[in-house]
Amino acid sequence: MPIVPGIFNNAILISAVTAWFTAQMLKVIINIILSKKFKLQLFFSSGGFPSSHSATVSALALGIGKYYGWDSPIFAVAAVFGMIVLYDAAGVRREAGKQAEVLNQLVERLYHGPDIAQEQLKELIGHTPFEVFGGVMVGIIVGLLI
């Protein structure tokens, strides 16, 4: 089977990508509702509600479980991979975002003038547990629909 048609016929891949896309679109829509501002850059950013990483791996694991069976080795791989991503999103990446916030504040306090050529570190890179949960819910819903 040729590669391109095979990719577009892969329901598990389509489910995971659709979950990612849906979560990213929800970030933009939620921002419009809450702040009355359209920020397209949210679509291309990490962090925020819902977690697109969580949505993607949840849809992926669900699709693999449905297709190959909940007792299959490939589902075990997807489930463990998903758990690592969820832990990383709410743990490691969240802490890195907090550290970036502190470093940005320190640089701002130390250098008050425009003479500093320091680029701000990105602070919104991780997720709260609620944002991860929201992503998992998006992934499950999309995975059940596709």
C-alpha cells in the first residue's frame, strides 16, 4: 500500500491528530470567550487549557486499545507512553515554566532599562492537573467519535 493513502486511512492516526487539533482550537476559542481577544498564536503554543499533548496521547491509546485490544502489547506501549507524557506535562514542564517565570522576574528586577538584550523565557510550557484532565477528556471524546 502506498504511504500517503495509507496515512489518510489510518483511523488511529487521524484520531490522535484530530484530538490535537481540537485541543489547540479550544485554546483559541476559550481565550476569545474569556478575554474577548482573538489570539491565533495560542493555536501554535504549548501550555494552557486543554492540554493538546494529553488529548493526543489519550486518543492514540484509546484508538489502539479499541483496534488491537486492551490486552495487546501495543496498547501497553501506548498506555505507558501516555502516562509519561501526562506526568511530564503536569510535572516537569510545569516546573520548568515556573522557573522561567522566576528567572524573567529576576532579570527584570536586575536590569531596569532598555539596554538589556535579554529575551523573555517562555513561561507557559506546562500544565496544571486540570488542564491535563481537560486534554484527556478531549482525547477520549475524539477517540470515541472516530
